[in-house]
Amino acid sequence: MEQKEGNDDADISSVMGFSGFGKKARTFDFQAIFEQTRRTAIERSQQVLEERLIEDHQKEQAGGSQPAKSSDAPRKAFLPRKPASSSSDSDSSGSDSDSDGGDIGPPLPPGFSTQGAKESDKGLMGPPLPPGFRTSKVAAADADDDADDDDDDDSDEDNKEEDDDNPVKKIPDTHEITLQHGSKTVSAMALDPSGARLVTGGYDYDVKFWDFAGMDTSLQAFRSLQPCECHQIRSLQYSNTGDVILVVAGNAQAKVLDRDGFNVMECVKGDQYIVDMANTKGHTAMLNSGCWHPKIKEEFLTCSNDGTVRTWDVNSEKKHKSVFKPRSYQGKRVIPTCCTYSRDGKLIAAGCQDGTIQIWDRNMSVHTKFHCRQAHTPGSDPSCLAFSYDGTTLASRGGDDTLKTWDIRNFKKPLNVATGLDSVFPMTDCCFSPDDKLLVTGTSVRKGEGNGKLVFFDRGTFQKVYTIDVTNASVVRCLWHPKLNQIMVGTGDGLARVYYDPVKSQRGAKLCVVKSNRKERQAETLTQDYIITPHALPMFREARQRSTRKQLEKDRLDPMKSHKPEPPVSGPGRGGRVAAHGGTLSSFIVKNIALDKTDDSNPREAILRHAKEASENPYWVAPAYTETQPEPLFAEESSEDEEADKEPEWKKRKI
């Protein structure tokens, strides 16, 4: 069979015109190569060690020190062998090294450690040995070092494991930057999924856009707008793709903006005169909160004071998709103050004014799937609901100064409760850490009564494990971005603070703190482009610019190129321009007429003042009528009583 295959290959090669199908790959016997290398290394190391031992022995005899026990002992101690594979071999090697280590050479001087000797021995052994082969003494020294290194490695690994197990070590709070949003409360914050842009909204109706990659150390927002006019911003959130932003304000119509702040969609307003809110197309009262669906990028959720929770589609702005109506224990309408989706998007949760937490299946809008009647104190207005990343735990921040966690599989009573967390604002946040081991919330303070804090709780034990003093104002919003590993905090004094760690955090605030402020060069606007005209005559050819700075100085001195304004006119004026009070007609009138000090309170006297001059030197009207008109007679001035007596009876006023 093999002969037949060989004949076939020969036939094919002869037909196709080449001798073979390529060069045959070379084969290597790694075992033989390794054995040869091992023997060479052993021989070299043995030769070097023997020469070194002989030199040391001669030096000891010449110096008059105590000789070693025998010439064979050190030679036997330094013979190379394979590393110990069992505990007995390691013990024997350790005993040999211990017994031989104390007998060779003079005693060590005080303060000299054997570690240095071991290192020196290892450093003078000539060429490196192949893996797995060491001399006995060096093997013993290495064994001790390896034991120490193993201990150090074990301790380092233990420390690393402790750091990994301790979630407090992962909190990025070594550095911070402050973004000045305004002078009023920052009531809404949002980060896009990539962490490149931050959006803040506040009680001053403004929404500001911050780009970490485009900012420098001046930390200025690149855009500011008022999307909802004179309504406070209640909530902001990027969609799961980061291309649009949901804006929930104090009006009844939520808006969707693109990344640059341009309007994409506005929800329709419902009919406020219809009793059943399910029959209206939209909300009829102020909005409280809103969020995007975690899986469907076109769907979002809003809740309002009209007692409904509605889902919307970006592509259909004329009507909502579905309506959820939370009810109290008596079946009456209750106002939802916060709402959210679960991590998988199948559940919709709402916290209501009566202290209840109601959860619906997204596809079944009538009856609740989970309902806790006494989650928080009635009338306390829960401010935030947040699902954990594993989707099994729900955290609720109540207006009754509590923070609670719930297992949605057993929703009757809370898992843990933390009290004494002051909350003044109706949008105080809580969120989970990216590793799902910590729960974070902020505290509120009255003006001048302390500092607002960011408090961290262990999710399992619910112990307060860490606290950050933020500022002397309330902490309203908090975000912990999983990709950036940075914490964003919105405060009651109009600031947005970003906490980060240069080692544990990525991008975000680290991009802008390393950029220096850009300086604008105003003089560059004066420069004119140099026009190259190779075929122009020498008398029309422009001289080539050698220095831009000199040209800038020349252009600055030229009043035409620098657009220098004309200086004010001094003196009586020239060229149609009036001095002293400006060059406009109005200024001239103000100076000559409006500021005239002559008293024109009696217009008759003002006219008769020119009568004598007009009669003696007539110029306009009088010469034309001198022949035809009689001599004018003017009535003499009399008092008002005399004029009243001269009036006829029928003109007198009846008293």
C-alpha cells in the first residue's frame, strides 16, 4: 500500500512538474537537547565551584584560620543534584545545608546576615543552571528563600484576597473635582453608558452638558439650555444606547433630547377634565420621575401627580403605550413619587405617597404582582427605588429618613433597615456599587447645621462601613458608574462633585484634570493670508512674510486692518459730526433744546418778545400784507375775574 502511494506521488509530481509537495518539516528531539544542556550546565557549575572552594581553602590556610573538617565535605556539599521531590529529600537537603553552612569558613562578623551570603553565593555560581537543577547549598538557600518568598507571596495573596473581599478598599474617593452647575440645587444627574458625558439639571431650570474628554482644568460645561422653560428639572437619564436623554421636569410633558440637546420627542398632555386617567392620552399633572427601559431602547417610563405610571414609545408621541394605576388599601387613587424598571425590564416598581411599594408585571397593567402596604411611613413620599445588579434585591429610600432593602421573592418584610438618614428633597438617591456589595445614599442637612454626607452600607450585614463628608449642603443625587468606577454627587448648593481614584478609576475625570487651560490668541484674527503670485510683476509682488509676530505688530498699528474705532471729536466738530455730546442728532437736540434754561412757561410772552423786532425789520409775512391788512391790535392782559365778568350770561357756568 505504501509503495502504491509513493508511486502515485511520483506520478503526480512528474505530471505537475515539481519534485515534491514541499520541504519536510524538521523534527527535534527535545529530550536529547534538554539532556545535553543539563550535562553541560552541571559540568560547568561543578568546575566553577571546585575552583572556588580550592581558592577559599587556600585563603583560609594562608590567613591562619581554622581549616575545614575535610576536603571532601565541602565538595560533597556542593555537588549538583536534582531538586527534592519529596518531603524526606527536602529535609535531608535542609539538614545538609544547615550542617555544612556552619562549618565552612571563619565565623561571620556581628551584624552580617546569612541572607547576603546566600545571595553572594548565588551571584558567583557562573552560568545559570537549567530549570530543576541546583547545587545542594544553593538549593537549601533557595529553599529557605523560597519559603520566605512563599510566605511573602502567601501574605501578599492574602492581602490581595482581603482587598478583594473588602469592598471598602474599592471605593474611589482619593481625588475629586467640582463642577459648578449653578447656585441652586442639582436635582438631576445622568451619565451615558460609556461614561464620556455627564448631564446635570437643577432647580434653576438649566440642563448642562459636560464632556470629560473635551474639558480642561477650567471645568466648563460645553452647553447649557432650558428644555422645559420655567419648570424645575426632576430627573435625567441616558438611554441604554446613549443617543438620547429623557428629561422629566415639573410640567406634565416629558421630553426626549439627543446628545447635543436638540428636541427629539415631547409627550402629549392628557385631558384634565376626564375622570378616568386611563382614558387620557398623557399625564395631566406634574411629573415626579422617569427612567428608560434597560432592554428596549425606544421605551421609557414616567409617573405623575395624576396618580398614574405610564410607559411611552419614542416613535409614538401621540399616546402612551400602557397605564398603571396604583391604589391604596381602600382602593382609592394614590400618587406615585418614584418609579423604575427591574434589571431585566420585566417588572415596573413604584413608590407611592401612602408609603407603599407596588410592583407590576410589565405586560399586565391591572393587578400588582408584588405589593407591600407598609413599606414606609404613610405620607413620607419615597424618593428612590433601585434594583441590585443581580435583580433579586430592591432598595428603597424613604422620606421617613430610612433606607430599606427588600427581597422581591419574599416581599412582605424588609431584609434590612437603616434609620437616621435625613432626607429633605423628594429626589434623594440610593444606588448599588458595581460589585453589588455596597449600597450608597446621601443625607440632607439644614442650612448651617453640618455637612451632607455620602453613606456606604454593606449589603449583607447592612452596617455603615464608610462615610464621605461632601459639603456643607445636602447630598441629593449620587451615581456610581460601573465602567468608570467613579462616583458623581449632586448637592444642594449647586455643585456636582466627581470622586475618583487614579489607580482604580478609568477615563472620566482623569481625562480633564491633566489638560491645561487653553489660551486664546486674539491677535491671530488680524492676520491676512499670504497670496502667492509667481507671475506678477516685481512692482506688484508682495514681499514674503518672514516673521508672523512682526506682521501682527504692523497690522495692529494699521487703523484699517485692526478696525480701530474713530476717536471722539474735540472742538466744535467737523465732517458733519457734533462734538461734546456725541455725533447723533438726538444728542445735539438734547444739548441745544432739551437742556435750554430759558423759561417758556408763558407762551404769549415768548411770542411777543419778538414783536418789536418783527415790526421794525419785517422779513417773512409782514411785507406781503402791508398794503391790504389793517394795523393789528392786541388785547391787553387782564385778570381771570375781569374776563369772567365780560362774558355774556349764556356763557357763564352754572354753579
